[in-house]
Amino acid sequence: MFVWKKDDLNREQEDAIFEEDSVFLVACPGSGKTRTLTYKIAYELSRIESKKQFIVAITYTNTAADEIKERVELLGVDIKQLWIGTIHAFCLDWIIKPYGLYHDRLKTGYSIIDPFESEKILTELCEPYKSLKVSYYDCDYIAMPSGCKMLSEDGSKTPYIKKVLIEYGRILRENRQIDFELILHYTNQLILKKPLISVILSNLFKFILIDEYQDTKEIQYHIISSVLKSGRGKTKALIVGDPNQSIYETMGGYPIVKEDLEELIGYKLRKYNLSSNYRSSSKIIEYFDYYKTSDNDIIAGGKNHDYNSIITYNNAIDESNLEDEIVDLIRYNINECKISPNEICVAAPQWYPLAKITRNLITKLPEYSFNGPGMAPFARNLDNFWYKVGRIALTEPDPRIYIRRLRWSAELIEELFDLGVDVNKITNKNFLRFCNSLEINKESGLEYLEVFFFNVSVYFSFEIKSIQRLNDDYNAFFEGATSRIKRAKEENNNTTTESLDNFKKVFKPREGIKVTTIHGTKGEEYDTVIGFGLVNDWVPHFTDDNGDANSSKMLYVLSSRARKNLHLFSERGRSVHRKYAPEGKPPTPCLGEYDFEYDDVVTTSG
Ligand SMILES: Nc1ncnc2c1ncn2[C@@H]1O[C@H](COP(=O)(O)OP(=O)(O)OP(=O)(O)O)[C@@H](O)[C@H]1O
């Protein structure tokens, strides 16, 4: 049985792990959700009796899945009977691949469309409606238990978006492709049509864990609940998340309440809380506690507990002076507070102002490196075979990541085997050794990878073009990367995006001052957080009909990322509009109304 050291976990974490029944765990920010989940998985894996059963963990992102898998492995527990991944991967591996033949749309074959290709099709379909300002960004839709639903609430555009989406669906059908939402939609149809699927799965799964439940879509609860319900309590569950952090509601996130979930699964869950925050100072916790929309306790329990935090709010500065003020704050944090640049994050509620601010911060602070939007030269798409080869190609043979690279190598061999490639006699060690031995003298990341991928195909004796899936992934990878590099050049004037060094950075630990959206900070933590663009219509978004609660959640997430210092801005003169905002957008209401005793920081520009 897996045992841990006395101080690894606190009492609340242990209680949730030792509970024999199914658990609904509400965890405050920085309370060690990931650690609790990791230990629970290791604990359950070590107790599994049948060789035919699995522990299943569903994470919000592929990156989280990878991180948890690795942490479990580091705890010394065998992970053969662990399945971990996103809900899409779950639906594909456990339902669509084995049972797709029972669905009319899937039985003649299907492939998963690359998000980049999907964007390309939708962009082309929006072309005739350009003058009506209908773009790819309006065409988001989500799978719901009752069918697919478009997300745009702009009534003037909906008839055109509908036309675009109908045509998009037709093209996918014709090409036998499915996108991420259709994966969920068809899975739900399959389990409704064939209840036996859920029965079989409930026999296979001893435990199902769901991370970040607050951002889970409604349809996902239906899919998982169908399995849990069929097991009648035999398959145990751990559902963990924080309703105060549910910032994806406008995109379909559904922070289900315990009682509703119990009704779906047909039995009771035991409620536990994690209330000890290991991340932030008491002052930061006191600050973000104000924004909570769902009641739960938060206690400062970490080493920053007594840190003398600085929290500032500036709603007087004009947009034209904002960058200089941020530059001064960055210098102040680095020079006076001795905070590392890698531990500073600048965040805004939207993508739109980030490219410009990153570009200008790079110019104004040449002594520091930045990690901004659009600087990664390719998408982290774990469904793309060549992205996964890229992980090995772009990481160094370093003993600290040997186990990880070995696992990546084994995963690639397994995938090639599934595609019918002869992998007989090739071991993960041999393949990794081969990759490490390749010497490719190219300065461009794209050229380097082209040669690397070619060598891999020769090593396994296949031609990329002759295997459709590998050919599609290859084209999607290079077209996507080429388009990102072009965009970075145009938007950020960034000419180093295509260098091999920049390609390698994708897999290196976080480096430089991070510039991102508030959504992009999810799950992250920094010593200093600087938030700007906290203005009405952005937070809350002007289309949001639950704006008050959702803006509190955005501020809750943003502020709770900070360990030490927090600086917020509702700059004046932002997006002046003759009719809607003649003087620029006013501050986010719940921020403007908060009567907090902010600190003063005297910087050179202010
Ligand atoms: N029992 C513990 N003792 C000491 N430190 C802990 C303990 N549990 C977790 N931590 C530390 O607390 C920090 C926050 O943990 P983690 O990132 O898992 O939080 P989280 O609950 O996922 O937060 P959020 O919901 O805000 O993203 C990490 O640095 C982690 O190592």
C-alpha cells in the first residue's frame, strides 16, 4: 500500500483521501488540489485488487494530465492501471473508439479535425458576412445534453452564424471529421442509445476523479454520471473544484451543485473542504475573499502567511500612461521587493490589448525577458502525433527528465503500433537513444523539425504521406506553426519566433515576465500579479447576463494567483466610444465599489 510522509499532506487533505465513499471536494485557491488528487490516485492505484480495473482521472487540460501522471509516477506507484486525460480523450478512448460502430455518423470511419483546420474552414465560411462583422470568433458552439447550442448572444449576427455552422457541419460530415464538441455530442448520444456501454465501463472503473469541476460542461456530468449511476455506487468518485473560480460559465462551464450531481448519479456524495491556502499572504487572502460568490473558509496556512503584501489599485491613470506605470511597478517589485522576473505576471481580461503591451514592455524593459501571447511558435496539441514527436525533438537528454522522455517515447511507439506501423523490436529506450543521436544543424525551428520528423519516419520505415492520420497531423502542425509565426511577425514585430531556441522554450520551465489573459492564469501562481483593463464591458463582458457574479469570479481568480503583491488598474480612456463610453469605459463595478484600504507605491511616473 502506498504510504506518505507525515508532513506531505494536512489533515483535511488526508480526510478526503481516506474517505471510502464518493467525495465532493470544494477546495479554496492554493489549497493543494493537485497534491490531493495526485496522492488520492496513488493511494487508489496501490489498493486496486483486480488487474482488469482502472483508476480514471479527468483533467481540464492535457498539460494538467501530464503533470499529475508524472507526479504519481514520481511517488513510485505503478501507473499501468491509471487512465488520465481530458474529457475528450476519455470519450474517444473509452466510448467512441470501441463503440463508434453503433453510431450512424461514426460507423463508416471518422477523424478528429485539428483545431487549426477547423478555424480555417470557419474563417472561410464567414467571409461572405465580413461586412456584418461576423467572424470565426462568433462561431463558438457547445454540446449540451439536449443538443448543440451556439454561444453568441448577438441577435443581429445569429442568423448568419447559424448558416455558417450548418455549412460547417455539412463539410465535416462530408469529410467524415468530428471536432471537440462533436466528440461530446456523439458520446452522449451513444451512451443514451446503448446503456450497456455505461454498465461495462462501471465494471472497469474502480474510481473516477474529476478535477476543476467548476469549469466542466453540463454534458460531461451527464456522460460521467451515466457510468457512475450504472455502477450503483460501486465505482467511487472524487469531484474536486472551486465554484468561486468558475470563470468559464459564458463558454459553457457549469459549476454543478452537489445535490444536482447526486440526483444525476443516483446516490449521495460526502462533502469535504480544503480551506488552508498555502500560496498567499493573509493580506492577499483577506483581499480576494471579498469577491467570493459561494461561501467557503480560507485560512492562510503557507510560508507567505506573514508577508507584508502591497496591494494597489489605480483608477485615475489614463490609458496612455498605463504602460509606463506597469514598467515602474515591475522595476519596483524586482528592485525593492526582490521578486524574480519569472514570478511576475501581467494579466488582462481580453487577448486584444496584450500583443501591444507585450511589444512595448519588451522595448521599455530590454533587460528582462517576456513570455507573452503568440510567442509560442506552435500549439500544444497533444492530439497531434507530430507535436508529440516535437516534445522529444526539442527537449535535451537531461537525467532530470529522462523518465518523462522515456514515457513520451513509449506513447509514440504505441500510437504507431495502433496505426499499423511495424514497431516490433523497437523499445522506448532504443527510440529515445536514436532521437538523442540525431545531429541537425538548422537554426530555424521549422526546418529542424522537418528533418527530425523525416528521420523518425525513416527509423520506423514508413512514409508520412502514406498514413493518412500522420499526413493530416503533419500538415496541420506545419501550417499551424507557419501561420502563428507569420502572425507574431505582423502583430508583435517579433522576428525570433521561428528560431530553434524559441521552439525549445515551449518545453522549458516558465521563463520571463508572463503576459496573459485572466483565463490564462488559471491554476498558476506568481509572487506579483499586475491586472489591467479591469473596466466595465470587459469585466463583466458586455454580453454577459450574469455579469455581477462573473466579474467577482474574474477578480477572485486574478487576485488569488498572487503570493505577495497585487496591483490592479481600471485605466481611464479605455475604448472610447461616442455612444457607449464617451469618456472610456468606467471601472468594473464590484472593484470600484470595494472599500479596501489600498497601499500607495510611489513610482517614478506616478
Ligand atoms: N500539505 C501541504 N503542505 C505544504 N504545502 C502544500 C500542501 N499541499 C499543497 N501545498 C502547496 O500549496 C501550493 C498550492 O497548491 P496547488 O497549486 O495544488 O493549489 P490549487 O488548490 O490547485 O490552487 P488553485 O485552485 O488556486 O489553482 C503548491 O505550492 C503546493 O506545493
